[in-house]
Amino acid sequence: MKVTMAAVTALALSSACLAQTAPALPDPAGTDPKALGWMQGFPPAADKVVTFGNGSFYSFPRTRWSFSHMREMLPTVNVWRGSGTPSVLPVAPKDLDKLSFTDDKGAKASWAEMLTRTYTDSIIVLHKGKVIYEKYTGSAEPQLPHSAFSVTKSFIGTLAAMLATEGSLDPSAPVTKYIPELKDSAYGDATVRQVMDMTIGVQYSENYADPKAEIFDYARSGGMLPLPPGYAGPKNFYEFLVKLKKEGNHGEGFAYKTVNAEVLTWIIKRATGKSAAALMSEKIWQKLGAENDAYFSVDAIGSESGGGGLSLPLRDMARFGEMMRLGGKFNGQQIVPTSVVDDIRKGGDPAKFAKAGYPDVLGYGAGYAYRNMWWVSNNKNGVFDARGIHGQRVYIDPKAELVIAKFSSHPIAGNMANIPLTDAAFGALADYLSK
Amino acid sequence: MKVTMAAVTALALSSACLAQTAPALPDPAGTDPKALGWMQGFPPAADKVVTFGNGSFYSFPRTRWSFSHMREMLPTVNVWRGSGTPSVLPVAPKDLDKLSFTDDKGAKASWAEMLTRTYTDSIIVLHKGKVIYEKYTGSAEPQLPHSAFSVTKSFIGTLAAMLATEGSLDPSAPVTKYIPELKDSAYGDATVRQVMDMTIGVQYSENYADPKAEIFDYARSGGMLPLPPGYAGPKNFYEFLVKLKKEGNHGEGFAYKTVNAEVLTWIIKRATGKSAAALMSEKIWQKLGAENDAYFSVDAIGSESGGGGLSLPLRDMARFGEMMRLGGKFNGQQIVPTSVVDDIRKGGDPAKFAKAGYPDVLGYGAGYAYRNMWWVSNNKNGVFDARGIHGQRVYIDPKAELVIAKFSSHPIAGNMANIPLTDAAFGALADYLSK
């Protein structure tokens, strides 16, 4: 436990969120988890162990192993696939590795280079519903769920929107209708809709580069980072959330803060009397015909992290994306109401999104918005996506009939580090497939 | 963390292993986990929380909830079911609840009463391969793996015997051929066969009623109990095992000690270069056509507990039993070599078993033995079984063509508390079905 704070600090300092200039990155080829020997042997050599207690599980390059093995270090709850036969994903392979595109720096690059440069662990590409490309590297395997980080939020946002359509959740209601305990917190005068679209004024920093950022307090409360000796802070998500203080006004501008997803998770649980894992299994995972179970990490009292706790099997994450591309219909049934998908695709208010002040290099065009915890480009292809901070993606391009699910373990926790390069390649692929 | 030792002590004092007189037991009807409200609500009320940190997850009656939710409190590794269709378990229901039998105290009892009195969470009965009875109570659900405790050992023993048949493990070899690190431990002059049959002389007490018994040191090393402040003992299974000291001689008498199963787990991993979870998935779970994944709890460095760490879905545990009843053949294939099943059914040396000195009331007849980590009765029906300390069972009666899989959360950690009553009912059922 002695190295706890050091490890957390090292993690934070080795990361950079939204930095204008990217730090030098380790050569991806030198971070292959198998070549580095993480967790090989019984026991692994002392310097090859990846473990929770000293925080090493969340330090790059060990993350290239740990992101495919989260449950081996954290308590988790199952998202059951049900007992049915997996839905069919037809296969029609294309060799994309040599696909050439102009990267975000204006240089020529290939698809395969993009995968390497974004520290990709696994990726699957569906075009018109067929698997045209699928690849696993390092520790990734098809049946191993990979940490999805904030892709989790899009599942929670979709569930919340589904519950609203069913009438069991009222987006216009005050948050306190469902969670009276939040009365004296930042959420005391917020609506559920403001939480769903992250237009909440709350004192909470998501800056991974600042060791004092609240994101780390949040992670500790949820059991996602080891506790330093003498720790006296909140010991579960609920205890953390009720203490959040207001900063600014609600409803004015988009501000991406993970705690909103945790509050929304709490809301959907209270609205239904069911756990997030049960809701996701019943309403999405079983209906998709998933091949494998997924799981949430849980805090000390069994509460799922709806902000970033999901680990997902790649193919099943792609099924989720394909279902969204098809307006909510997949595996022979309407899983998500079309109105929910339409609402997401339409997006939130671009003027509110613009207030987040993202740098131009991220390529967020005039119509960019955030709705029901999805990123909505409103670009020429109508791309919308779910994303995790280390390069996890569910990328849906309706016009090109393209869905990409991608898991990465990028050393930098920040969109700047991987979105511009990745999106340049994804856009080029869409153009190529649309020729 | 303050209540750690108190919790462990309370646990130990509330249990009695092999006690000649059973303590007064709580009324099972008053321990229904749903009625008691464990872990209901978001968050659960403070006095309804079941959590790892204070040891409450292992205190009865909370165990009636926690045994079906181990992964929500402990790190675990998946035992993958594969991607195939589950094997068929035909159903032909019989109402067994009123089946009458004479219990171990000579009183009349019914099947349903036996289930209640042994704190049964779930049970399934197969006769001639058909499901004649299946029941879930309290927190148990068909898709939720339940802690199997020492049923785990029979999986490890079976895997070891399979590897021996394949030629990748030599039972006659010294343990140190596979684990040189055990040279200076109790296992320094033991053979693999002695480990497989638990005829090892090792200083290690399995007495749950003694708070100082090594079983608790073992559990702490494996991350299965919280660590007291300032804990400086072994922090994984391997560190614990290498320190075990010899006591008595090897090969002379059966002595049931969980550490032998942990050593055997280490051996099969070293012999194959694969984890126990991978071995079980490849060689057993996938081939059975399991409906659901299983899992092992793991220590701080990801090592499975092969002594008691498995959690299993009930129906799939029954498939395992049925496969053993059928001489290793199930789901259209030979899964375990017939020679391995025959060797288990034949049993070990009864004279060595007798040296364990079990009380008569346990009903161990003259031929009783222990082989490859199975309990072998050599009784008139040829019953052999896998068992866990809180009443978990895989009971195989070849003559009656009967297989019973049962999960319990009995408050007493000891065979005395549940085996005599359970076996009286199982025997009566065998007679009834054989009429």
C-alpha cells in the first residue's frame, strides 16, 4: 500500500488530457504485453506482476494487459448474455491494412499504421452488417471483455432514454425526484435531462494530468484505485456523489464530467428498482444475442460504475453499434425504440456543446453535440459515437453503413491523443467503402 | 478495516468442524436473504450491506446472499463456456418434496424438510440423465454461479488425472520436479500422487472453529479474507505454500487439507503452462456444453484458488456430475478418459482413509476412500462425490443412475453438519427411484 499515492501520481503525470501539445509517446511496438511478459508464469516474475494493490494495473504499459483482465483485479458484476443462440454476424473480409489516408498532421498513413499508433488492442469493422475486418493483438482475445471506460456512459444514456420512452423515467423531472439524497449537492436543482446531456454545473475536474483532480477521488470512492493509508474519504459512489458542490449554472453549456453518468446510473436504478447490470442484460445484452457476458466493475457495496466500469467483448460491442445504426432494430427485434436512436442522432444543442471550448484540432464541426451520453457529429455522414478515454470506440457512420468497434490502451488519457488520428482513418475508410 | 480480526474470529467461533455435538442452529426460515433484505436498494441500508472489507461477506446469514455473488466482492477469472450451443438436459419432473426418509437421528423427515434444514440455496436432480427436480431459493438463480468451495478440488483432481493420462503429468514424480520452490517446504519429499490423494504430512489445520487455524492464514494469503492492519504475511498463494512445514509422514494416511489442492493447482499450471481457468475451460467446461461461464476467485497476483475458489452455475455443475456418471462421456464426446473415472470410482486406499479418524456418525463405511480429490464411498451403490464445506455437493450414484448437484450456505463449516442428513435423503431417493 505504500506506493499507492506515488502510483496514482505517476499515472496522472504520465497522462495529459486535452493538452495542446502531445508529449513524446512510447514506441507501440515496444509495449506488446506478450513480449513484455506481463503476468506470464506461475507466479509471474516479481517485475512482471500486474496487480491492483500498488496501482500498477493502471500504469502504462501494464494497461496493455490489464484492460483485457479487469475482473482479475477488481470485483465485478455480470451482465448476462442470456441463454439464447448468439446472433449471426456474417463475414466478408477485406484487406484494409494498406488503406492509405492523410492523418491529422497532414502526413500519409496506412490503416495498419493507425492501429499501431493508437495502441489498438482489438478492432472490428462492419460494413452493411458484414464483418469486413477483425483483429486482436497483444492480450486481447475475442471472448475476453476489454475495459470500455466511457463507452459505458453511452449504454447508461441509452438505457435512460429507453426508460423515458417507456414512461418509467421523466427527463424533465428534478433529479431529487429520484434521489432525494442529492438535495444539498450540485444536483439539488438540476433536471434529469441536464444530467443526461451533461449540462451540469458541478465542481469536478476530469483532468487526468492533475493529481488533485476529483476524477481520482471519484475513482478511489468506487474502488477503482487503491486507497492510501489512513484514507477517510467516501467509500462508495453514493457517498462521493452526495458531496459534489455546484459550480456555475445548469443547462447552459456542455461539460464532460463522469460523475453525471454515475448520477444517471443511480437515477435509472432508483426509477426501476433494478441494478444497472440487470437493466443492461434484460434490455440490451440478451436481446442483441450477445456471444459473451459483459461486466461492470463495482464499488465496495456492489454498485456498478456507470461512468466507466463496463468491460465488453469486442464483437458484442459491435452488435450494439450495428443495432444503433439500424435504428434500434437487430436480431429480429426492436431493441431500442427508433425514437430514442433518432433523438440521439439529432443530437443536443450545438451552441451548448461549443461552450466546452474544445481545441479545433479535435475536428468538432459546427453541428457537434452531446445527447443521451453519445457524441454526435452532425457531419455529412451523420457519424455518432461512444468513446472511452484510452481510445475505446463505437463509431457509427449511417451514411456509409459503417460500424467500427475498437479497443485501445493508449498511454494518454485524452481525446486529443487518439481521436484526430483515428477519425481521419475512419473517415477515409467510409469514403473508400462508399466509392 | 478495524473489524477485520473480529469478523474473522466471529466467523470461526460461529462454526464447528467435526464437532461431536452440533451447536444450536438458526431457524433456516429466518435466514432467507430476500426477507432479510441483504443488498436491496441503491444503496442498501447500512445494516443490510454485505461487503468484503469488514468480512461480513463471510458471516452467516449474509452468506446466504454472498455465496451467489462472490465475484461482486472478489477479483475473479472467467472459465469460459465457449461459443457453442448448450448441451440438452431433458426434463421429466417428479414431485419429490413429500418423499419421506429416516434422518440421521432416526426421525422421519421429508425431502423438502431436508432442503430447508441443510440451508439449501439450489438443487437439481438428474435420474437417467433427465432433470426430475430443480429448485432455487433465496438469492440463487440458474444463471448465477454459486460458491462451490471444495467442490473445486474435485475439478482440479480430475484435471490432474487427465493430464497424467495424457502423459503431461507424472503422478509418481516428486512435487519438486514441477515446483522446485517447494524444496524446503513440507512438499520437498512428497510425490504428486500423494498430493492428489491428500496423504501429505503437513502442519496445517483445517479447523474452522480455531481462529488460529492455518486455514485462515491461507485464506488471507489468497485474498479471500480482508487483511488486518499491519499485515505482513504472505500476499499470494505461492508465498503461503512455500512456507508450509512438514508434520508426520507422507503416504501413510489421508488428511484432508486444502493446501494440497492449491499445490496440485500449482503443479498442473506448471506442467502445462496454462492457468487453471484455461485448463478447465478447454478440457471440461467447453466440452460439457455448459450454459454459463464459471469463475475462480484469484489472489492479488491473479492466481486461482484451486482449493475452494470456484463458483459454478448449478445446471452446469450437474452436467459435470452426469458426465462423470457416464464414465466421462457426455455431449457426444469423451471428455474425461474412462480410465480416469474408473480410477476415481475404484478409490484410494481405505486403510489410509480410516486413519483420518472420522466419527462414525458420518457414515463412512469400510471401503471409504479419497482419490484424485473425490470422496469415494465404495458403498452398495458405488456413490462418489465432490463436496464443499457449507453443503455444496456433486453426488453421483451410478447404480441408481442418479446425479444430484446441490448448493447450500449452511452456517456450520463442517461435514458433520450436513452430510449425514443429506446422505440419508439422497440414499432414500436412490432407493425410491430404483423401485
